[in-house]
Amino acid sequence: MTSDPHPDGIRLQKVLSQAGVASRRAAEDLIVRGRVSVDGKVVTELGRRVDPDNSVIHVDGTRVQVREDLVYLVLNKPKGVHSTMSDDRGRPCVGDYLRGRWEETPGIVHVGRLDENTEGLLLMTNDGDLGHRLMHPSFQVLKTYFAEVEGIVPRGLGKELRAGFELPDGIIKVDQFRVKDMLAGRTQIELVIHEGRKHIVRRLMAATGHPVRKLVRTALADVQLGNQRSGSVRRLNRGEVGSLYRAVDL
């Protein structure tokens, strides 16, 4: 057996169990079968101890967050709420929705922002490394939006947007685009983009002649808003956190 780099740490199977990966006995089986790595190296020894605050643990290639001080939340931001943790003018802001449960969590911030009139999924966390990477343009993290726009969208618009559409500050390419429904004088669409420029969806659709009437972000990478109630906050589950780590190569 190799020397243990963390002799005063916690047994790996216990850490995995506490993180909700599996029962301790099932975690032992994962280790023995070579499905667990610590700091980039596969571990098959049941006696291995780790430092939960610093060790990077993966199961089947997906990172497992074992630090108890890190919090990952999704707010379904209502319309009219500002993407700030506090507001000196007394306007409603996303920080208001943490009061009573998470307001004392050190370092928690919103990841990116949604404008005042845009609703939907807003990630909030105190994991600075993950938050930074999710917003960095080099990782091209996908964001999914539902939009209701004015007018009837022509059949070829999606192809045009996927090929690239020129705006005053540069070309924007939509990763996915589809029409969901057509109503009287307006169209409901879904689009997926990896861009993070300010008001990019609103500016893009206005430039095509179809200004946005309603805009909701429904997904960030593989994390879905689903039927989460407007104004509610929920914790991400282990699989969702792992999917965000995969999206930014952590």
C-alpha cells in the first residue's frame, strides 16, 4: 500500500457517503472497482484518507463536491427583481430571497445576472472558482431561454441565427433555435446561446425585427429550471453540481 498523503484525514468511503454519493458499503465497492479518483489518481485502497477541504474527488469522471461550507442554489428570479445582492435604493433584489436561511452564508453571490425584466434561472453560490469559470467566455457555457417575441417568425430565421447574425458589437451565433408556438401576432421560441454579452437575447431579437415581450432563462448548462415556483430558491442536487463542474472542466 502506498503512503497516505492525508494520514489525519477522513476515510474516503466515509467522505463519499456523507456527500450523498452512496452508502458507505456501496462507496467501498466503487473504490475497489477503480471508479473513484483523488487529486487525479485512481484510488482502490479502502484505507485511503482524504482532506475534504482540499482533495479533488471524482466518481466515474464526475467531480463530487464534499466541502460542507460550499452552497449551490437556484433562484427562479421574478420579473422586476434586480440582480444585485443589495440595493441602496430599496428596490427588490436577488439578495432579498436569501433572507431567513442563507443570508449569513459567507461569500454567496449570484453568478452572472438577468436584467430587471428577465425571469428565470439564476445560480447563486460561494464557490468562487466554479462561478468564475461559468461566466468566463472561454468555457462557452450554454444558456437556454424561452422568449415570446412580436410578430410571426419566418421559417428561415433559425438557420440565419445559427450561421451568425451581425450586431453593432460583433457577430452572434445561436447554438440552437426552435419555434415552440405561434399565437395572434407573436411567436414563442426557445434559443440556446453561449454568449454572455449584456441584453444579448433582447438585442438580437430586436435586430431581427421581433422584439422580446417576455424572456425567461430556463437552463444553465444541464441545470434546468423545470416547474420551480417563481421567487423560490432551491439547493442543487449532487448530480447538478457535478454537471456544472463538467461544463467548465473542473
